[in-house]
Amino acid sequence: MEIIKIERKVLAKNDAVASEIRSALQENGVFAVNIVSSPGSGKTTLVEKTIEHFSGRMNISVIEGDVQTDLDAQRVSAYNVPVVQIITNGGCHLDAGLVKDSMKSLDLVSTDFLIIENVGNLVCPAGYDLGEDMKVVVISVTEGDDKPLKYPKMFMNSKVLVINKIDLLPYVNCNINQLRSNALKINPDLKVFEVSCTTGEGINAWCDFIENSI
Amino acid sequence: MHELSLASDIIDTVKQTLSHEELPSLRKIVLEIGAYSGVVPDSLSFSFEAITAGTELAGAELEIINIPFRLKCNQCKTEAEPEYPIMLCENCGSSDTVVISGDELKFKEFKISESEE
Ligand SMILES: Nc1nc2c(ncn2[C@@H]2O[C@H](COP(=O)(O)OP(=O)(O)OP(=O)(O)O)[C@@H](O)[C@H]2O)c(=O)[nH]1
Ligand SMILES: [Mg+2]
Ligand SMILES: [Zn+2]
């Protein structure tokens, strides 16, 4: 057998496109987050609350990733912000190529804050750099406190953890301190926010953090 | 199921690296996959087989080297392979640790049969 050495990441192409995106964002002074979670943890609701909070003070653009339908983009466009929907047609994650294409229909010059909502999936999006400044992983208390241990890569690769639906804590069997400490065991540097998008609790702290990061 | 899209990324790299004439004699694509890379090796091999069937790459298969999660403590210098990718030192409990391996998802080599069968 002839052996050809090839030291290269499988996702090298994605990473190269992600670097292009990162430079384009930097040039235009855009701060970008990539929001990831399992289906239904409350990503779109968090996007809505965040837009409401910054309304009139910051120019936000949104990229919505879904397997099917533009329902999330419809929800977000009700807030009068530029939004592009990416439909992956079965694809379980966004990749940098999809994001780069969708960015063509956004005006980066007039954007301060770009929110990318990934496809609902706690596994696959973890490995794909989209050129964002940080990944934000959302988990709702209804999912259980063991999820960081079961899906470590997502927690390892994120800078921020938003624990959502804390209004439901009285009704579910989830120990939020256990959830937090499991997440911090995987990634001691995680910045953790406890919020309820329904009652608004904790949203100010999350938004202050974003404002200070920009 | 991002294994399917990874399989097509792998094929893209193969086609960029090898000439068209070399493709049918490619036997093995050696990959290193870390324990917390998020990739299921069996599923990746299955996807690769499914999309290369009937193509010039039908004779090639994936050879996967599993890389364990390894952590080194900056405080007490202990190296360990914890069951979960927990960033705390098993020995002294410090969180001042570095990951040595476990997130790999990369090519190592291609094996090509020299004589055309
Ligand atoms: N009780 C409660 N419900 C919430 C909260 N946040 C979101 N929800 C509800 O949870 C459901 C899912 O919320 P979405 O924002 O659509 O979740 P998502 O993560 O965007 O879902 P996908 O995009 O499909 O993955 C909706 O019915 C929301 O109203 C919360 O803080 N408390
Ligand atoms: Mg959504
Ligand atoms: Zn130690």
C-alpha cells in the first residue's frame, strides 16, 4: 500500500469560510452570537425578548436556521428587524457556507448585533464555527439537570449558558444548582444566566452582559 | 445526522487530494476521531459507504482511530482519561486544566493499493 499523509481537519473548509465571516463582521463592527439548544428550549423567545430590550438603542439583525418552515423568521420579523431564514431541508446544523450566503441579504454596515439562531439540536451545531464571537447554549429546566454531562461538546464550546424557563421550576424535577455545577464541570469558564422569557426574570442581566460584550 | 454531511466533506477532500485516476485504487481513509468530537464513528462509516456505493470510491473505506479524552492538570501535573469530559483534575480537584486530546476530527492518511486490480 502507498500511504499519503494528510494532516488536515475534516471541517477545514467550514473553518476557512467561518474565518472569512469573522473578518467581515469585525470590519463592519458587528458583534455576533450563535444561539444553540435542543428543539424548543426557547431560542426564538430569547431572541424576541432581547430585541424588545434593545429596541431603539441598537441595530439588530437575525439569521434564523430551521430544518423546515420560516415560522421563526416570521415571529422575529414582527419586531421590525432585518431577518433572513435559512431552511436546511433536513440538515441538522448551520454551516459557515449557509451563513455566508444568507449574510448577502443583510446590511452589515448598519448592524451592531447579529443573532444567529441555530437549528434545534444539542449535538451537531457544536462542531461548526459560523464566525460568531460566541456560542450561547440555551437549556430549559424541563430538559433535566444531566444534559451538560450527556452533551458535553456543546457546553465545552460555548461561552455562555442561558438556563431558561425558570418559572417552571416548581413543576419539574430539575435541580438548577446541579444543572449549573454539571455545566461548570464541563466548562469552568461558562458565564451562566438564569432567565424566564415568560416572566422576564433575568433578561436584563443577560442583555447587560451582551451590551458590555459589544 | 451530520455524519452524512461530514461524509461528503471527506469525499470533497479526497477528490481535491487525489487525481481522478487514483480514486478507484483508494482503499482506506484514515481518520482520527476524538471521544467528544460529537461524531459517531459507526454512523460516519455507514454514511460514507452509502454515498460512495456505485461510485469510483466504492472500494474505499474509513479506518477510524478513536482518540480518548485526556486532561492534564496545570497544578499537580496529573494526566488522566476521565469517563466524562469534565475539566476538573481527578487528583487535586483543580479546574486549572488543559485538554490534551479528545476533540479531534481530522485526516491522517490515505492508503492506496499500488497495483490496479
Ligand atoms: N414557561 C415558559 N415557556 C417558555 C419560556 N421560553 C419559551 N417558552 C415556550 O417554549 C416554547 C418553545 O419556545 P421557542 O422559542 O419556539 O423555542 P426554540 O428553541 O426557538 O425552538 P426551535 O427553534 O423549534 O428549536 C414556546 O411555546 C415558548 O412560548 C419560558 O421562559 N417559560
Ligand atoms: Mg426557534
Ligand atoms: Zn491536579
